[in-house]
Amino acid sequence: MVDMVNHPPHYTRGGVECIDALASATAGLEGLDAVCTANAIKYLWRWKQKGGVEDLRKAQWYITKLIDTSVTPQFDLPLRAAPSLDRTWAKWVATEDRQDDCLGTC
């Protein structure tokens, strides 16, 4: 008889239980980093045997959340990735008196 509570087959691969792999994979991580990492691995671990493409999308959601919370946006992409922003930046840099552009925040 399969024990779906303690040892469900979709959480065991090659003699390794997902919970044990998650403990190793998240060692040294804390908070949201640990949660997102563990959940992404969990969904990738079981996708073929349980949730299919929906599990892949869930894993993707957690990976995206992990990326979004781990990257400082202003340093992540070069300005060339956003042409309109690049033109705005070039215009601002070319302006002699930038104090007007600060709107009281400088």
C-alpha cells in the first residue's frame, strides 16, 4: 500500500525523497530565498508525475520571484535594453541645469 501522506511516490526519485533534497538545497538560505528555492525545486521534482505543465509554471513563478527579489533593478539591465529610456537619459545628461528635473528630490 502506498503511503500518500508520508512517502508519496511523486516526491521520491532515485531513492531520494524531495524533502531531503530540499533540506540540502536550502542549507544556508533564509526567509524568502529559502521558500522560493524550495518551492521551485519541489514543483520541478514532481511535475511529470503530478501537476504537469502547471507545476512547471508554478516553479517558474517561484524562480521569477527569487530573481525579482535578488536583483537591484537599476543595475540589472543596461539602458540600451530600453531605447526610450536611453533617449530620455541622454537628453537629461545633455541638459546643463538638471536641478529642474529633480522635482525637489535632489
